[in-house]
Amino acid sequence: MKRADAAAPLAGKGAEGFTLIELLVVLTIIGLLAGIAIGGLRHSTSLDRGKLHATLAIAAEEARARAQASRRKTTMDLSRSQMRGTVFEADSGFEPGPAFYPDGSASGGSFRRDGQVVAVLDWATGQVGDDAR
């Protein structure tokens, strides 16, 4: 008799398992946590982009000051660790890197990382601006 009771399927009020409401609550919590994680990743990416933009602006200002002080054309060094992976595309297509001139102007162009424009270099002022052209 004990064998028949052990083999009988569990059913009724004493059945073990999860209810539909419990499963929905767990799935909702998982969805909320995933949304928070993805939002955090987007925020950190925008912070990294902001840091890169600020670093480019500082480096451009330093190169522009060097060009004005030496009264010779100067190029901006993109090999700093914060700027690695950044590519400069000159508007003229002839500059190997951002060039600055003694009058304060520069070779216009854009700074790209991962194929996207992160900043632009204004040719008239030598200032680094946002990616809106």
C-alpha cells in the first residue's frame, strides 16, 4: 500500500510548485533589474564620451598654445592613453593629425572613436566642439 501512495502523482491543495502570480512577480523583478543595469551602462558610456571630449579639448588647447608660442605649425598628439583609439579625419584630407597654426587656427576635422564622431575641431578658432556639425 505504501508503494501505491508513493507512486501517486501530487495533486490538490498539497501540490508543490509555483503559482502564476509568483512567476510573474519574479519575472517582473528580473525585468526591472535588467532595465537598471542597461541604463547604468548607457550612463557610463556617456560619461566616457564626456571625458574623451574634455581630454581632446585640453590637448587641443595645449597644441594651439604651443603653435602660438613657437610661431610654427604644431600637431596634436593622439597617443595619450585617454585618447588611444581616437582617429582624426581632417576636412582637407591631407593632415596626418590635428594641426594648429601660429595665428590660432587649425586644420578642421572630426575626432572619431568606434566609427562615431565624438568631437569636431573648428578650423577657424582651433576649438574642440561637440559632434553636431
